[in-house]
Amino acid sequence: MNENAEILIIPAGNPDGIQNKRRVNAQKINLSTDYGLLAAPESTALNNRLMEFKPHAALDIHESANTQKKI
């Protein structure tokens, strides 16, 4: 185990989507499919941070629509 390991946590890559319970941001861009295009400012910001941090691995956790259903 590396005693100098660093962890970068980005709690909300799409704050507009969280607020509106949608996949898209305020410009109606689906951030789940925009990462390669970098058309959205959120995608560009995430890409810039990852290129600066240079992680050995990345884990992207999404909330499932099933977990949002009210019982």
C-alpha cells in the first residue's frame, strides 16, 4: 500500500442535473455522453481537473433511476 496515495473526490459533476433530476445540464447537454466532445462547461472543467491530477484510476458513480423511485 502506498502511504502517499491521494484521492480526488468530485461530489457533483452536474449540479444543474441534480437540482432538476435530469441527466442534462442547464444547456440541455447530456453530460453522460459529452465527455468526449467537451461541449459543456462541466465536462471541460472535469477534464481539466483530471488532466491536472493525472489519476492512475478513476471511478464514476451514478445514481440509478431505480434508487430515485419512491416506495
